[in-house]
Amino acid sequence: MKIAIIGAGFAGLTTARHLRDFGHDVTVFEKVHDVGGVWSTTRLYPGVSTQNGKDTYCLSDFPMPKDYPEWPSGWQVQKYIESYADHFGLRPLIRLSTPVTHAAQGADGRWTVTYRPEGGEERSEVFDFLTICNGIFSAPAVPAFEGAEDFRAAGGMICHSSEFLNLDDARGRHVVVIGYGKSSCDVAVGLADAAGSMTVVARELIWKMPKKLGGVLNYKYLFLTRMGEGLFPYIQLKGVEKFLHGAGRPVRNSMLGSVQGLITRQLGLKKLGALPRGSFERIARSTVSLVTDGFFDLVRQGRIALKRDTAIARLEVADGRRFAVLTSGDRIPADVVICGTGWRQEVPFLDAEVQARLMDDRGNFRLYRHILPVGVRNLAFNGYNSSFFSPLSAEMGALWVAALIGGALRLPPERDQLAATDRRLRWMEERTEGKHARGTNIIPFSMHQIDELLADMDLSIGPMQRFMEWQLPVKPGSYARVAKDLHRRMEAPAGRPALA
């Protein structure tokens, strides 16, 4: 088939590679000048780094360089993605600086993709199949602050954390960072030395995980294992998980309580007035945020002022000075306002009628397995599943799409797919208290989702590997065999067992 892919991040590139390897004619459209998606150099704000160590945040048959630190910087991840594109010969498939402006499906099910090459006029091309890999972090969400127009007119700056790329824009200025997630804390630490003052304004404090518990135990041994996932109740409980949330619940509660106590003491949260409300179990409500190196030390030293349980009510200009007035009544100097306020998941290039078919009545993406829009022909998504193991999840999603196109998936009837998708969306919304990113956030259940994709493909990593992952962090390299097994299945002569 002739296939168009929108986006050249982890999802787009792995999809391009595997669909090409299955014999398809693939074209990747990327709106910016480089590959990387969320790791593009157009988004690398000061202080950005991975949350996972390099041994878990990588693709199955392409490990990160040995000379990378355990937690690579954003620049290093972008170089790694570029190396992946070069190593697997993907460059000829990719059209950089070529945004897709429209994708329309004809009566025959094929897609007319309209795009604008850099410096050129709009052009259109017809494809048999479309895969959308623009990611769930596709459009920055910046609040509409009262007084913003006057604030900017007086020389103030308002931007999303992903858009703040020049350290000098903060030098000697009063910086206010909105939010308490990883990007907000990363930016605050990254700019603390340059800024004249640094204030972090958080509507709600969330629990954060130190990279090393007690300064010794890498958090991956607790949360990047199947046991770590099992501590939180999945939509369906089976086996050990059924025990942990049934008769074994006191043991599970004790484990989480011990971790909560250790983190509280290690970070000095009570003394800093930074103890979140609610139990540590809420860390899995949406994203699980790691502690940014040095953040709480800077709060302790007074170099970062933390304003909790409040938000910006309005921005003001008085006597040539700029201020942020908080809902708490505080009035703080503000020259630069940086918003770590999340993202909007958007597909603006699709017709309104198609978008309506993709969404439920609450605006969630109604995608079976976070990939398939049931009832829309020749269309798939990949990367719409925020995961602890995003590169690996994207790779397994790419193989699932290849199996879908090749007729090698074991799927229930469409009616059952829709029912399962709607049940999952309601569960996600309740579990995350509405912070499920329109149905695209699967954290902390990364391996559950990968297991479901493997089951659909009639593939498995084997019981011994699964057993090991209950005790040790998941290693993406253990999944390199999946692509090989799928090739053997799909290329076997008719009538002959593919995995004999």
C-alpha cells in the first residue's frame, strides 16, 4: 500500500520503518525542520531530560549510546532519534518542514493529503492508508490570562514551557512558572541561576518520585516493573494483581505507605510546606513525575519560591512594572510567565465530520487499543498512548498497525471493540479524576497495553520473560524478537504454521 504518516517522532519513525519493512511505500510528513517529535530541537527548553534511564527509554534493537548518562538530556535523545533514522535508512522517506494542512478521505477510502513544502505552494497526493503519529503533545495549552494583552505590550513574555528556548530571555528578570509537573520544575531549575527571581505557582501539588529512593535504590526497580504496575488496579484484575487488590491489599497498602513515608522524609516535604494532599497512591492518577535534580534544594535555599494551592488570577502593569496577582491574594513581580500547563490533543487537518467519528460525546479519542478508530477505513493512530516506555509502546503499536494492514490481527467484532473502548474511557476518566488527556494516557499501565497488542497479534515474549519483568525493570531489548516473529507469521506460505 501507499501510506502517509504524519509526524516524525518515535511513533512516526518506528511506524515508517516497520511498514516499509513489510513492503509498503511510505512517506512521512514532519512540520518542523528535524525529527524527534516532542524531542525536536524546536521544543528543548532549558533543563529538559528523560524521566526514564537510558536502558528503559529506548527502542528494542537500537540501544542508546554507552557514553550517554543514565538520564539523557533532551538534546541527547534528539540525536539518538536522528541516529535511528540514519541507521535504518529512513531519511529518504521523510519530508521535513512539510506540514500537512488537510487530509480528506474519498468515497473509495483513500486519503488525499494536502501539504505545504517549505517555501512552496500547497500540493496534494493520494494515499491508500493514513497513520497519524503527531503525538498527544501536539499543541501547547496556554491559559488566557486576564490582562495578558497589556502585560505583553509592556514588555512581558508569556509562553508554554516547550516554547521557552533562549536562556537569555530570563536573565535578570522575574520569572513565574505555572505548574508543578516535570516540565515546570525542570524549567524552574534550569533558569534559577539566570533569573532575577523564580516563583513556581501550583494549583495542586502532586507526589513526585525521587530518581533514587533513600539516595540508593533506583526508582526503576520499584515502578518500571510489572510488580510496580500491579500495585495499581487495572481495569481487569487477574492472577497476582487480583490478590494484591483483594486478600493481599494490606500488603500492597503497606508497601505504598512505606514509600510515601520514605519520600516525605527524603525530600523534607513537611518542612518545606510541600507535602501533597492525599496519599501517595495518587501518583498514578495521571503522569508520574520524577523529582527534578536540585529543585527542593533550591526551594529550601529560597532561590525558588513555591506558591501552592493557587493560580494566576490576572496579570497587571503598574508604574512600569509587571505583576502576577494570584487567587491567594499574593502579588508577585513577573516579567516572564512560563506555562507548564499541558497540551491539547489535536488533529486539525481532518474534516470535522471525520473528527466527530473519532471522538466520544466527552471529547475523548475513541480508539480501540489507542490505535484504531473503529468504523473509519484506512486510518490508524500511533503514539496516542502516553507510557512509561514510550519508544517501546510506539514500536509495538507500529507492528500492530502492520499486522492490521496485513490482515494478521485477531480482533473482536466492531461492536465489541467500541464497547471495550468506551468502558476503558470511562474507567480512565474515573481513575485519573479527569486527567486522562482525552483518553490517551495509559500510565502506569504501560506493559498491560503492550500485552494487549501482543495478544492481538498472537505473539508473546514468553512466560519466563514475563516472570523476570515482575522482579526487574522492563528491558526493551527483550522485545526485539516481536518484529522477527511477526515477519515469520505474515510471510509464511499459506497452510504452513508460521511459528513452528
